[in-house]
Amino acid sequence: MEELVRRLDNLYSKLNIEEKKKRVKDLTEDSLRSDFWSDSSAAGKKMTELAKLKEELEKIEMLNLYKEEGDWQELEKGLNELEFLVYLSGPYGTEAMDWAGMLKRMYTMYFELKGWKPVVVDETPGEEAGIKSTVMEVAGRFAYGFLKGEAGVHRLVRQSPFNADQKRETSFALVEILPELEELDLPNVQIKEEDLEWQFFRASAQGGQNVQKVSTAVRVKHKPTNVVVTAQAERFQEQNRKIAINLLRGRLWALEQKKKEEKIEEIKGDYRPASWGNQIRSYVLHPYKMVKDLRTNIESSNPDAVLDGDLDEFIEKEDILVVG
């Protein structure tokens, strides 16, 4: 309970609530002026800002209400959602990219322990640390079956190594797990050549340097869905084209699966947004050490081991959760 109250106070401070309340008051008074709509473009922007500020303040007020009523479960749920939105949209890019790099290392070490062979298909490095994104192809017996439960948002809490005060910061990274599928596996997902928009460019290395003189890297957009994938690991364009099509096929399959799940959840009345809204695990390095899976409630007090690839206990329980 104390930790939840501390998180709420911290969020209140980060959001500059008092300043935003004043801004709402000023915008509301401004909107009542007789000449407010004389400049419709400026007025429209102000009304949009006012609506966003009111929505944010309403969310904070709801969290305060949960605290007053002692509804700790709803408070934690609301905090998780609002913290994520704040940290994702705020000045925490380096933290998130460093966390994404840590997750890549964790999974790479797990793959090595399992005897699997990961290949980086596409990667965008971070400006200061870590990575913006990476796509890895993993070859191993039952690899998809083991890994599919890892899909979702992973949350890190630690003392920041990127500011002098070493303040406690929260970072988020999204993990997606897609199966490698052949065309025969997806009779309902047809990829037509006329639906594809191809781009070709030179593969890049760390720091953005072009490492090849010819355009071997590929980017393909599926126009009906706006799904875009990139592949640049191989030396030849044709190989990267094949990888990109496989990636695209996997993403289109995942899109179909998500639509089916959302329809089922809507019918059940338990709909939750997919992808970024789906937090699955927290890694706390400060003020205490704990890794907790939010679905199975499995915990480890040794996050260093987990971040070194010791994921078996978490993944085995995920399999039970999925199957059972």
C-alpha cells in the first residue's frame, strides 16, 4: 500500500498537476470570451488541449478516489496504465532504449542456454544507449511454443544511470513473438503482390553508417493493413526479401489472431487493449529487488539471474497458464 501511495505521489509530481489545473482554468476562461472563435484554427487547438488536460486530471482524480476508498487493486491497475502513458510520451527515450537493449541481452542469453541460434534480422540502435527496436529470428526445437507467452509489455523500475541524481525511473518495452509461417500454413491470409509496396536501401550499422554500397536491405508495406516490416541482415537483396515476406506473413497472422481474441473478449465483457496495454512482467531493481509475472504471480528475488537469461521458471508457468 505504501508503495502504491508513493507511486501516486511521484506521478502527481511528474505530471505537474497544479500547473495543469491552472492551465485548465485559464483555457476555460479564454473559451468564454466573445471573440474566442474569431481565429477558428487557434481556438480549435486550445479546445483540443483543454480536452486532453481534463481527461488527464480526471484520471488522476479517479486514482485519488481509489486511494481514499482503499481499493488498492484498482489503484495499482490505474497506476500501471497512467504511468505507462506518461513515461512513454515523456522525456524517457534513453531509459526505454536502454531497457530494450537489456531485454535483448536477456533473451539472447536464454537462447544460448537452450542451445538455440538467434539471428538479428533488423535492428535500429539508440542514439545514446541500447536499441530502439530489434527483430531476431530464433531457430530451435519448439522455440515458438516456449516463447509465445513472453509477448507483451515488460516494465523496469531502477535508479537511472542517465542522470546525476540517479532518480528512480520506470521504463517499458514491448516484446512481440511471431511464428515463422509458410504460405501453406495460412490459407486465409493471402499476400498479393499488388498489395505490396517495396523500398530498397543500403544496410546500416551502429551509428547509422552505411555498410554496403548496394541496396540490399528491404522494407515492405502491406497496403491494405499498413503493416511494415524491414530486413537487412543478409548480404543479398533476394534473401532479405524472403525474410521480409516471412515476417510480414507472421505479422498478418498475429493481426488476425488479435482480431479474433478481441471479438471473444468483447463478448465476454473482459476486453483489454492488446500490445502496449498488456503488461506481463515487472522487473524492480530499486528500492528492492524483485521480478514478478503479473499473470502467474511467479516471483524471483534475483533479478540479476533473470536478466542473465534464467527464465525457465517463468516460461514453464506461462505454458501451464496457456494450456490450462
